[in-house]
Amino acid sequence: MASSLVIVGTQWGDEGKGKVVDILAGFADVVVRFQGGSNAGHTLVVDGQDLVTHLVPSGVMHPGKRCAIGPAVVVDPELLLAEIAGLQKRGLLAEPGSLVISPRAHAVMPYHKELDAAREATRGPMRIGTTLRGIGPCLEDKAARSGIRVCDLLDSEALAERIGARLPEVNAVLAHHGREPLSESGLLLGLRDQAERLAPFVGDVCALVRSALDRGRGVLFEGAQGAMLDVDHGTYPFVTAASTVAGAALSGLGIGPGRDVGVLGIVKAYSTRVGEGPMPTELTDERGLHMQQTGGEFGATTGRPRRCGWIDLTALRYATAACGCTSICVTKLDVLRGLRPLRLAVGYTLDGQPHDGIPADAGVYGRVDPVYEELDGWDEDLSEVREKDALPQGARRYLDFVENYLDLPVDIISVGPMRSETIVIRNPLRRG
Ligand code: IMP
């Protein structure tokens, strides 16, 4: 029985992972973010109130659970502190140890955000449409061994040394892009203040997670973005700069592959994408607009409208394989109400010929045409339904089709944004 679970997005992010983590956190002891940064935005709706978190794990609504931020997450200290303050104002994160941040996590510096904006402005048609949260430049510095980590923030001398070594080159690049240089003293002043406020939260996240696993306690590994945005497996270069697949949970936290950890793939009932890059099933007509409006498809981080389209089972088969999903959760099924008939992409053609799998080249992927299967759909409201058998026939057929195509059991169905608007067929944390 897997008592621990990786929760991972299987599309281009925004699948509704936050709500699922929030629900399953009730059955876990530790909820840990394993990658990404404040580019993520997880919307939780609890007691009718919206709560958007970017860095703090979505288990935060459960007092007594430990939330952790792993070494592979990139942490924007300013934003994280604002998030913590907002949550504490609501009475959350009140107990000591309720949030632990790895000292190994890299910190997003103000210049990473400047560089993100400067690069995007000069990319022209190769613009990625990033969230401008500095994620790519921060991870570039990490790979170049010139990053600033949380442990550096806590050591005033080391911080001054590392910033002093990094800033001249950063300012030269900013000047190249016609941007103002950053002042070293101003930067250090701000960082020292943030470091003081972050210090009480810093601790050994990997040891915490390993110990929980060793004791058979439930650990939820909270993913960010989706598998199609993975730097190795996604639609490169229109991807985020990190590994978003489920395996990143283990590598990111220093856990060996022999552990019994399930992988729940979150599958939105239709596709969305924010930013540039191929999306074969995109709809630019009133049906896409219906999904966008009914599904509230506007970025939780940037407010940008999301591109919407039919579910793409070919991309999903690829993504669920890349993540090693053991079951799936279908979210936002309610949004498809009244869209009749429904279409599901079950293959692609390229230049009129059948095409297998996902082209590695984003330019080629941008040229494929989906092959669709059509299903009838339904007109009924799903928000009150709490059992799969009580769903209208059209909705059950849709779910069965997805389940059979992906050859993965649907464990959970989400039929609305509230916690209560959920059908749990099997609890994936208790799978036998
Ligand atoms: P970055 O992660 O800000 O560098 O953005 C790279 C790409 O990933 C852009 O297309 C973003 O819109 C997309 N992206 C990053 N984070 C998220 C997310 O949490 N949800 C959806 N898209 C995201």
C-alpha cells in the first residue's frame, strides 16, 4: 500500500493540482514542494474564500501538517515572506515547524527577474511567454555554480562575497539590454533583512521527508507546472527551465528510486496552455472561449488568459508515461457541460500522414493536426454529484474513454472548485 504520493501535472500546468493536494493533505503528514518556484500559482477555495499560494505547499490549510520546500525549488525570498505573512494573518502556519525551507534551495534574486524580462523582450518570435518570475535565470545561475542559496542568505559575509562576484557580470548583461544596473549595497541591505525573517523556517527538508517515509508516514510530493513543460520531456524550448515530471520529486529530495511511492497524474478534462508553444488541440472559436470563461482560465500568477482546447489524449499518454503515473485525477469535468459534441484527440497527422507520438521538434509539433474521436457530452450540472455512478451517462462515457485510452484508473474526479465538489472513487494514498 503506497502511503506516499507524487502529485504531478500531466499537461501544461494549471490542471488543478492545488485543490487535490489540499484534499489529500488530510491523509498525509508532510506536504513537500519539490521543484519550480513562484511561477506556480495554486488556487485553493476553502470556506468560499480563494487562497492563492505560489511557494508555500498546498497542505497549508491543514493545521498540524508539516509543509516543506525542497532543495530543488527556487525561492523568491521577498515573495515567500509576503506569502507567509498573509497566511499567518489568517491563523495559518502558526505552529513552530509547520513550514520548513531547505538551506540548499536557490534564491531568486531581483536581478533574475530583471534578466527574465530583458531576455523575453529580445526573443522576438522565440518568446517563451515566461511568468517573468526569474525562474529561468535563477536556474541558469544554479547550473553555472554562481547561484545564491538560502544558506548563503543566512551568512552575511558569504552573501556579500557571492553577490560581489556575481553582480558585475549581471549589470553588464542588464546594460546590454539597456536596463539600469543594480546597486550592490541596496541589494545586500534588502537580502539581509529578508534572511533574518527567513532564518526560523530553515531546516533539513530531505531528512524530514526521509524520516517520514522510513516511519511509513504519508508524504505528498507536490508538483508544479506540468509534464509538457518539462525541460527534457516537454515542448522545448517552450518549457520551464526545470524538470517537472514525477521523478524530479525523488531526485529533488535526495530519495532513492526503490521507495514505494504512487504517482497521481492530474488531468484537466480539457487542455490549457499559458505562454507560447505548440498546442495541437487549441480552439480559437467560441468553444475555446466557453472553456476559458466557464473554467476561469486566467493565470493565478500572471492573470494572463489561458489558451484552451480539447483534451489531447496523445499528449497525455506521453506525459503519464514520462511520469510513471499509477492513477489519475480528472479535474474541471463540470466545465464541459453543454459543449456538445465533445472531442478528444486520439492521434496526430503530419502533412496528411499518421504521425506516432510527440515530435521532439516544437516547430514540427506545431504543424501536426489532431485526429479526433467524438462523444455526445451532457447538459446536466455536475456540481452536486458525489458518486461516479450518479454522473450523467455522457460524463461517465467521457471518463471511461479517458481511462481506457490512458490505461490508468481514475481515482478522483473534480466537479467544481470547492473541496466538497469532488468524487473520490479510491483514495490514491491508500491504494492496496
Ligand atoms: P517560466 O517557468 O516562468 O520560465 O515560464 C516558462 C513557461 O512555462 C511559460 O510558457 C509559462 O507560461 C509556463 N509556466 C510556468 N509556470 C507555470 C504554471 O505554474 N502554470 C502554467 N504555466 C506555467
